[in-house]
Amino acid sequence: MATALLGACASPSRLPAVPPGLQNQAVVPNLADIRYRAPDFGRMQDDLVLTVQRERAALDARGERGPLPPISFLAISGGGANGAFGAGLLVGWTQHGDRPEFNLVTGVSTGALIAPFAFLGPKYDTQLKRLYTEVTDKDILNLRGISAALFDDALADNLPLQKLVEANITPQLLEAIAEESAKGRTLLVATTDLDADRSVLWNITLMAESRHPQALALIRKILVASAAIPGELPPLMLDVEAAGHAYQEMHVDGGATQQVFVLPAKFLLGKVAQRDRTLYVIRNSRLSVASVQVERNTLSIARRAISSLIHTQGVGDLYQIAAIAKRDRGHFRLAYIPDSFVQPAPDDFDRDYMNALFLVAYQLGRDGYPWAKEPPGFVDE
């Protein structure tokens, strides 16, 4: 009887994971060359050179010859409901009047959901605002029963989030992204291949420009996967092929391997093109950590330790981006949730909290955000 019950409650099945020796060969059927895998990131450098060539051609077509103009990159971090900060800052920045057209936009987790709208610019501000001021928990997840902790792949299902993404990531939006790709602009989103324990960067612009019938559905899945907190929301089980065999990759929150990124440190931007660069980073979190009394129980201790790990990983990511900017003679600029915002953070997507945070960020952006020029605790000589 017990054996029958356990069998009925077995974990969800899956295809075999890609063997280590084939991981760099694995492709999504019909959509090859749309992603870059850590640690070597494949042909990413060649694709970056191609974007510069396309930008040059687009400028020449407009009669804008001469040296390449200064460019701006934008990296948007994870942070769950705190994504309301990044959304508010971008909308306020538009009102201030000097928000750049970013040549490169990257996103992780909640930052991946913001990234397409940040990439496409101010005309999508209203849609971005709605995403972070009108949603609640019921728009993100449905809690499963208590047995899910033992016999399922997550404590909740993400069907509401899938519907939210489908309603906002439309064929029209995808076409707009494709048009920007032709101008030499790039949109990247990160997931984590949990089987391989590697970061995977998805080139959303190339996927959009392919105009493949499967591209829209895959992009939606990737955006949902990038926000799939392991254990809380289900992973994306992605069908891939390698050496003529079918496998599955398990993709979860990009924040499992990095909280925010611009480009891999191995790439020397100065060798791609000599020009002035500014690397903007929106950290959807604070730099400081509040002191709390941790109760002597397993969940409280584990929750606090994981929170500390995520925080310090995120700060480390800031240092890496700042180091890249300095090495390549770029300008590092950082925005983050200010200590003056004292409303307690809920454990869920609380509409009142998100609206309050959006408003604070909007006002900061509208008034001219005081961008930090170094990561926390760093002193330049």
C-alpha cells in the first residue's frame, strides 16, 4: 500500500540531461545560434563585432558618418517585487529627458521581465508601469498542496506568470525588437542551466530577428524561466538536441549563477570598437542589509543564510562590472534602492509595497538620479 502511494506521488519525469561532453553542442531544434553558454560563451565575441558593423551601416544610411558615437549599456538585476524600483526609475528617467537609447540591455530574473521594455524605450513605459504597479501574487503563482515539497518540482505553479508574460510579450513587441536588432542593438537575458550549473545568455534580438514561428513561444518561456526561483516556481524543461540525440536541460532563475551582468569579463570591449561607453546598472535591491534577530529554527536560519548569500553575490557582480568598465575605459554608473525607503519588504508581490517603491524610484529618476560611480566600499586612487 505504501509503495503504491509513493509511486502515485513520484516526482515529474524528464528526458536525460545533456552529457558534459556534449553540452556546448546542444541546440534548441530549429533555433540554433541564439545563446551563449558559460564559461567560454561560444561565438559571442563575433556577434558583438557584427552588431558594431550593423550599427555603422545604420548610421551611414542616415548620413551620420564619422567616428562611432558614445554608447550606453544597461544591466538590470534580479529582485522579485523589488523590480518595481527599476521600472519606476526608468519611467522617471524618461521624464527627466536624458534617458539613452541603450545599445545593449541585459536582464536577470525580474530584470529579464523589465529588459524588453527598457530596450524598446519610453513608448513602452505605460506597459512597464502596469507590470509593476498592478500585479499581485495571484498574477504570478498558484500555491500547490503541502505534498509539493516532496513530490513536485516546485511549491507553486507559474501558470499566472505565463499568462502575464503572454499578454505583454506579443508578436508586435517581438517585431519591434527585431527592427532594433537590425540597427546593431542587443537584448540579452540570463537563465541558469541547473544540470550543468552554468549561466546561459539568450540573445533575444537574434531570436526575434529570425522571425521563426517558434521564436515567440521560446522567448516567453525563457523570460518565465529567468524568474523561476528554484523550489518556489517550476523550472523550464527545455528540449534540446546534441549529436543526434534528444535531451532536456533544466533552466531556472538566472540569479542562481549571477544577479546582474553586462558582458563576460573575458571580452575586451576596446578591441570591438574604440568609443566612449557608459555601463549603467540598476540593482533592484539595497546595498545595506538590515540587522534582524534570527530565530532558532531551521527555516529562519536557512532563509537568512540564503538571503545573505544572494546579497553578497550581487555585490560581487557589481565589482566585476565596475572592473570591466575601468579596464575598458568605460564609465560605471549604479542605481539601487535607497536606505531612505523604509517600508518593510513583504515575502510576496504586495501591490501597496510595489506602488510605493515604484513612486520613490520614479521621483528619483524624474529629478535626475544621483548615479554612484563606484560599487559599495570601493575607493579609487
